[in-house]
Amino acid sequence: MIVRDIKDLKNTDKDVHDAQWTSVRMLLASDGMGFSFHITTLESGSEHTFHYKNHFESVYCMSGTGAITDLATGETHAIRPGVMYALDQHDKHILRADEELVMACCFNPPVTGNEVHQADGSYAAAE
């Protein structure tokens, strides 16, 4: 059984920061669960273009408001507490945070914790 407290992971190598977002990596590939689990916070007023070409992602909004736009279709969906979205087609998207967004995220394949977003908004394929 794996039990972790997010407070214990803050300010460690599992607390990853990038432009206007923070992601606390609660589970990683090394945990052997077949997925990774993160709590990600996006700063109010921020906008991010992501394209997880090598990963599937599912996201659940715990707090805050914003929107996600599918760049293939132009369709935009409101994000608020209780809303989940799944990038089942490796969907290139823009995520906007109208208020600070706190999201629970799962990635498959799991991330290792060392990934950084490439110029196209993706993570490199797992080795």
C-alpha cells in the first residue's frame, strides 16, 4: 500500500514547477501502478497549450474555474469543480484558468517525474 501526504511532497523533487503551474507528483512510473497521479495548480489568468502525443491524460477539477478548447474542433468546454475531461485522442488543447485551478490528473503511460514540456506542449515518449 502506498500512502502519501501532499504536504510531505511540497518542496521536493516531486513538486514540479513550470510557467504558471505547479504539479505535485503523488504517483510516478517508479511506483509500478501503470499510471501517474498528480495534483496540478494553474495560476489565475494563465493559458497553456498542451499536446500529450505520447500520453493519455484524465483530469478532474477540484477547485477554480476555466475552460478547455480542443484545437482540432475549436470546441470549448467550461471547467469548474466536478468536471472531468479525458484526452482520449491525444487532443491538442488550450487550458485557461479564469481563477486558480486545482486539478487531479492521471497519465498513462505514467510519467517518471523528470519530464518537461517540449515546444509543442508534449512530453517525450517514455523510454
